[in-house]
Amino acid sequence: MAESMRGMKRSHRCTEVSNANIGEIVTVMGWVQKRRNLGNLIFIDLRDRSGILQIVFDSKDVSEEGMEKAAALRSEFVVAVTGKVVRRAGAVNENLATGEIEVQAHELRILSESETPPFPIEENIQTRDEVRLKYRYLDLRRPNLQRNLMLRSKVATEVRKFMAEEGFLEIETPILIKSTPEGARDYLVPSRVHPGSFYALPQSPQLFKQLLMCSGYDRYFQIAKCFRDEDLRADRQPEFTQIDMELSFVDIDDVIDVNERLLARIFKEAIGVEVPLPIPRMTWQEAMDRFGSDKPDTRFGMELKDVSEIVKDCGFGVFTGALAAGGSVRGINAEGQGSMPRKKIDALVEFAKTYGAKGLAYLCINEDGSYKSSFAKFMTEEELHALVEAMDGKPGDLLLFAADKNKVVWDVLGALRLEIAKSLGLLHKDEYKFMWITEFPLLEWSEDQNRFVAMHHPFTMPMEEDLDKLDTDPGAVRAKAYDITLNGTEIGGGSIRIHQNDIQSKMFEVLGFTKEQAQNQFGFLLDAFKYGVPPHAGLAYGLDRLIMLMAQEDSIREVIAFPKVKDASCLMSGAPDAVDPKQLNELEIAVVKKEM
């Protein structure tokens, strides 16, 4: 039967008790991790969010009733214990922060009993994710998850402190907003007061933070909840958190400077990692050409090499056909992998096909300098030698080539270098390699919509030297946009915003918006721009992704308290779920089953 803690007050968390408290009377409270009953001595490991402390019940110090209660303890019982801190009578446990001490119990209260949990509350347990997420409140008791959430809290605290020191104001923006057509799919919220009308949940505070710049607030930030109705991945959830900011009277270097210092502060204070400044910068074009990705992982080499010029006149139709169609031939050198079994090479070919490749050409350089290749018979010895030389190939290396449109080649080889690096153990999680990516294309062509769409959003400023191309060659216009990447993951991105009416009108025109459409979707922002708008810029981090990398986890679910699963449902609470028909009637909404 549960007891009251009336009259007892916790004096310390478990690992706040130390050698300095020896001889003192303390009161600690928490969960029973495990119990060992030796008859006249009963030991329990008491756990709270700080860690574990050993409690000893000795029949010489504890009443018979107290010993009986101690003997009845089971895993996950919640207890309060008062006792004296002493040096351990037994061996020191070097794995525990409190391994040199223990508490000799005088009083025990069982505050709550527990059923046997469906899995052990232990570090790094091998339990199916579905079970862990169904019982997330138990999963969250595990030390590694608690460390992750405490790290998240620490980072948020440091962000707020830093931003305040830099003159930023924390301002909240609305959650119920107007739906806009650009970007990912919105989550919609029906209005009871305006039947047939809907709010959207924000994908970002973008328009509102620009309005705050129009309102003269100069430097804004917010740790903002955002929503996107899109398919989930390891680093994506339907609801996520951004560290969002906007600054007035700045250009790219100003934004990058404040953010480099913010990152250095976060990493040093939260995990003790020094971030060398300045962080390297790379243009989008260079990143694609060297790494096949606009979020390059630079913890290892294996960079792409363009060999189009070398193979343009060879007899291998796959290469020459791709070049004739306006594509390219590029390769990567998997150093030391020349003896890779054919079965593994075939697996890499199949992997490449999932990224759009029709196939993958390979060339193994044997230790004696001879070649084993899927295309050597179509090329002369001189051509093969020139190709190997261009790839910096040496005996024992494996060269892999893709030939297609540039986008396909980049996607294939970019993914392939990561897959090979992963299999070779080259991706060290305790290594942190940052990179700024700049000069993104302003626009990209959408086959589905048969028009240009904004790569970031319609308010991104083109580079001044490319403005004249908006009419003649929109696809070649570069944006004053910048992403910050870490270990091959985009952790943040932003841009200089358009603040001139003529450039904004031209941007909408290129995107296929009529004046009426632009006014209908973004009218409140465009109207605000009529009354004096400062040059401004911003950036937003994905806080979940950032914490995932700092915690060295593989999924953002490990750093979110109550995450969703792949189909955007919550296994613990059962959301989403049907609602009472009365609520639907009030909203004038009918649910119609789709004919299959």
C-alpha cells in the first residue's frame, strides 16, 4: 500500500550525494533499479534522473517492519529513504559516480508500487521500437534517454542565454495561421466560427518573423514548434522544433558570424567540444561536384571526380551516350577495396539503382597493376590508364563510375560514397565536421507543376550579379542562401530576404504567380512592405537533428520525449483517432469514406 511522503523532504538527488556528505543524514527519493536480499542485509540501487545510489538496510539499524518493507521492494517501486551517508563496506563500484559511498537506511516509505515493466529499465536495451514507444513513459526512465533530454534542455538554455547577450528578443509567433501553397503539405485545422474555413499549422514562422523586422524589432529569435504533413524519416517528424531567428540591416557574413559563435557556445557548454572557427564555406556547385550532395559529409574523402573529358571518345556506349545526352561521367575511388567480392559489388550496383542509376561501372585495380572491370573490353589500354590516373587509382583500389544526367550522377555517387564509408566504419560519431554551403540555385524546375519553384522560399534574395538572368535564364540564378551542415546532415538554413518591391514582383512572376495570386497568398506581408522594410535575413536550425548529432544517435526519436512513428501516429496515446460526431457537426464537417 502506497504511503505518504508527508513530513519527509528530499535533500539530494541520488548522485548529488558524495564523499563530502559522509556522516550526514540525507533523504533521497526515486525508483528501485534492483534489490539484493542477503537476509540481515538488503541492498537496493535507487535511481533518479541524476543516476544511481546504493542503499543498505541492516537489521541492526532498521526495525523488523522496515526490513519486511525493504524485502518487499521490487523493480520500479517508488520509495523515499532517510539514512546516513557512509563509505561502502564492500568493493568500490568504479562504474558509478556514487561508487565509493552508500546510504545506511533508517527510514523507508513505499510511495508507489509497480507492476513488472514490459522491458528492463536499463541502458541500451534490445527491445523492439514498437514496444518502447507504446510504453514511452517507461522508456523515458532509461538513463540514455534521460541524458538526451537533459542535453536538449541544456542546449535550449544556452541558446536563450547567447541570444539575449547578442541583443535578440524572444517573440512568439502564431500557431494557427493562413495556409500557403509553396513548400510541403500543411496540417489543417477547421474553424468552428468560420465554417468551411481552415487554419494551417506553421511549417515555419517565416512570414511573421519578416513582419517583425518590418515592425522594427531588429533581432528576433524563437524556439518554435513547426509542422509538416510529409513522409517520415530517421531525421524527420510531423512536428518538430526550430531555433528560429531573423536579423535586420545585415548581410551574409553578419548572419554567419553570429551563428558560428552560437554553435561554438552550444557545443562547448553542452558537450565540451571545441568548434574551430571560422567554419569552412563551400559553394553549392563545388559541394555537388566534389561530394554529390549539398550536405557533404567531410569526415572522409572518396570525393567525386569528373572524367567526362577523358572518356568522351572511348568505345563504351554507356559513357558516350550519357555525354551525348548532356550528362556527365563521374567516379569515386574506394581505396583499398579492389579485392571486394563480386557479390558485394553487385549489391552496390543494386543500391545505386535505388537512386536512379541504370547501372554502375566498376574497375578493380589488382595488386599486380592489372585490371578487372565491367567495361575494360570497350576501351584501349591507353584510355584505361588515363582513367585510372585521373581517379588517383593505385593497386588495391576499386573505382566506381556513374554515367547519366548530372542530378542522377550526383545522387548516385553521393549516396554510394556514404554507403561504402558506413560499411568501412569511416563515419565516426565523435567527430564533428561543420560546413557552410552557399550560392544555392534560386529556383528548381518542377516536372509535376511544369514551372520553376523556389528552392528555399519565394522571399529569398537572388545574388545581385545574377539579377539580369531572371528574365533570360532563371535556372542559372544563384540565391543569397546558406545552409549549415554537420557530418552530412543539414542542421540549419536561411537566406537574405528580398526587401525591394520590384525584385519581389519579378520573383513571383518567374514562379508563375499572377499579381492576384501573390496578393491572395502573401498579401499581408506585401502590404507591410509598402511601409518601409529594412534589409533583413534569417536562419533556422532543426533543433531535433542538432541534438541527435550531439547525442550521437541515429534517429531524432531518441531525442524527442514523445515522438511519432513512420505513419505519423503515436503508439502510446493512439493519436490520431476518430472524434465524437458532435464535434464534427459543430465544425460542419462530414467524413466521407473513399471508394477503393
